[in-house]
Amino acid sequence: MKFELIIDSKPNEVVIALLKNDLLIELHKEKRDNNYSVGDILLGRIKKIIPGLNAAFVDVGHEKDGFLHYLDLGPQINSYTKYTQKCFDKKLNTSSLKNFKKEKDIDKEGKISDIIKQNQKVLVQITKEPISTKGPRLTTEISLAGRFMVLIPFSNRVSVSQKISSSSEKKRLKKLITSIRPEGFGVIIRTVAENKKVAELDKDLKNLYKKWQLVTKKLKVAQSRETILSEINRSAVIVRDLLNSKFNNIYINDKDLHHELKEYLSSISPDQEKIVKLYKGKSPIFQKFNITKQIKSSFGKNVTIKNGTYLVIEHTEAMHVIDVNSGKKVDSKKNQEANALSVNLEAAEEIARQLRLRDMGGIIIVDFIDLQSEKNKRTLFQKMKEFMDDDKAKHHILPPTKFGLIQITRQRVRPVMHIETQENCPMCAGNGKIESSLQLIDKIENKVLELTKEIKGEIKIATHPFICSHINKGWFFNSIRSKWQRKYSRKITVSSDDRLHLLQYSVLKN
């Protein structure tokens, strides 16, 4: 398994692509002037309380007020309120919670108007970035995320990631962290902490406690709408959350960002500092690693998988709908049920990738090809869960219905990315749209593959003169056409036809 992070730094934004075995599985965009990222801690002011929603709108400096629901207050909101007020009054000389007297937990079914008041200053953390017309989603239950653990003030609970399967390792980690954690703080031990040494865990814990000390120090002089603690940049967050021994390379095309990330990696995992590399190639970094082409082919309405199988993805206000189509994929050696299962399993793997890549959230309905066998339905359901195991977002998958539909709910945190997969038509001066030209050669090759199963002997294809020249150009052994001939063991002729549109092609009869 090979993981690579490719970072394209632009004047206005940084685009980050995560590759797994050269396949694009995550795409992130971070604007350089983004002041409201998930994890940021701010001092907000309660602007308006809405009893009907049991929520409040909080002024944090964004053009749209943040949203704070009663359930996001956290059970220890009264302790936070007491602590922040003591900071404002400069009655605290330490960040330690050892001798701090906690307040009683609030009722889970209480009313927000009984807990907070209008114009009150509250310490909040962003859980969802501003999306479209909505302001940031907020919580007052502060958590400080590190490489191996998450530190939670005003809690005594130590919990271990469920993804750590070894019970003995869970016991070791829980016992260890319980003995070294600061009093008055809870800890969530992350999956990457598995088999880590005491020194590494202790260092991470101390770094998190230093963040809390910084929060306390800034609170003493902070004004409302002020940022108390900023999350690290998106590329560093991805490295922190995903970095493991399987991570191979991180390529960056910006010297400053390269230096910044190299320093950060040296602090959390010195042995892997060497994987951060500055890209100096002449071609754009995304083009070099075949990312641009993958973006064009992965974000459209239709997504081709292989052997003719494809997905149709529709986004609506209420939900996302994905339809699975077999295309022309039929194995004559298998019956209809076996073919349907084969197509569905391939589609399930691609769907798991698409959900993560597009960061699709809310309700997702997948219309798989109908299966008759209950055993095959269970197989598809289990495989769908396996394919989504690597997805960090919270999600839930239901078994297939009697109509063959699988329902998925998935949490979305990042703002929606609008990826334009169509291009201005060169034949009508930009008044129309065409499918991405980057995918044309792949489509022609897929057609060649189909024809090898249908036609015996030479395969003849006609294309627009520009495309014909591109396919035939180069020395005999280096042209695209010659590569196809060797790959499919068939003579292939590509000729030009100026009657064809730029992206049209046709099969010529022998």
C-alpha cells in the first residue's frame, strides 16, 4: 500500500491531493485567507437565543453568525463558563485544573435559555466550517487534537479508539495515559497511538497541555470575536491524522510551505522528515502525478469504473442518489446473478472512494443492480462496510432493502467543492459545453477494448484530425496507437475525418 500527499500551492489557495496506490482518494482546498477552520477556538458572544430550536446564534466575527445547539454545549458548560469568567477577572494564576472546583453537569434535555444568556461571552470551537449561506457550527466542549491523542478539559474519562483490536494493547494504553494525564483532563487515545512508546505519548500529551496553557493566557486579555487558538494548516492536519509507516512521499511545489511542513513533521515523526520533498519539475505538479486527469474523470455526473461499468451520481437538496450501471460488462462464463454481484462489488469500492473524495454528506441512496440471493446481498453489504472502513468521517450503512437499495448516512465537515468537469466548446466560441477533453483518449481506448471482443482482425477508428495526429504522433514504438497494438495484440488504424467534431470518433467497417 502506497500513500502520497501532493500539495499544489497557488496564490489564493492550497490544493491537497491524497493518493493511495496512485489513485486519488481525497481532495482538499484551503483558501489562504481562511480564518475559520475546524478546530479553531474563538471567544464568541451570544447574539440571539432561539428557544424553538433550543439553540443560539453566536457572533464570532464571521459574516454569518455561528450556530450553537443545546446538545453541543457539552455536560461541563457551567465549568467552562466559571473558568472563562475567572480568566476575564484575572483570578486564575495557573492553567491547572487540579484544584479547580467543577460545576454540576447540565441535564441532557434542558433548555439553552437556562444555561447561557444574550450578550454572554463564550469560549467556542468550530466543528464545521462555514458552508454556503450558513455560518460555522460551534461547540463549547473544547477538545485539543494531537498526533496520538485528544485532550479534553473538565473530563476524567480515558477512552481508546475502537479500531485498536488488541485488548492487551488497549489496557496498556489506558493504564499508561491514566497515570500521566493532567488531573482534570480527559483523553481520547487515537488509533495511531497503537504500540507507541511512553516517551512519544508523553511528548504529545505535554504539547497538548501547552496549548491549553496558551488558551488560558489569551483568555485573560481577549475580546469577543477574537481567535484564541488556531488549528494548524490543512496539509499539516492531514499529515497529523493520516501519517503512518505506509506514507511514502509528500511533494510540495512551494518552498515556504515545504519548509513549514518539514519542520512540523520533524516535531511529530522525525524518522519520516525525509519523505517531504520539494517539487521542482517544469510541468504543473498535479499534471505530473496524473491528478488533474483524475479530477476531471471523478467529479462528473457519470463516473466510469472499468470494463464498461459506470455510476450516475445526482446531488439534490434532500439527498445524494447513486445509480449503478453494468454497461456492457458481461462474463459469458457466469450467470446473471454472478455478473450482477461482480458489478456491484466493483461499484461498491468506487462508491466508497467517491463519498470520501467528494466529501458527500447527509443521506446517500445507492441503487445497486438487483440481487436475488440473500447470501449475495449480505456479501455486498459486508463489502460495502469494508470499503468504507478507511473513511474517517462518521457514517452508518443499512443492509439492502427488498428493492436492492443501500442507504448510507455520512457526516460532512468540509465545505462543498465545485469542480468544473466541462470545458468551453472550441467550435462555438464558448457558447456551449463539452465533456472534458482529458478523458477522450481513455474513452477511445475503452472502445478499442470493446471492439477486441466483437471484431476479429484489424480495428479501424476515425477521429478529428487533431486527435488523430495526437494518437499517431511519435516514433512507431512510442505512439499511443502502437502501445494499444501491443497491449491488445491487434492491428489498430486511426485515421482522420474532418467531418467529425473535436471529441467525436467513429468505428470504420473493414
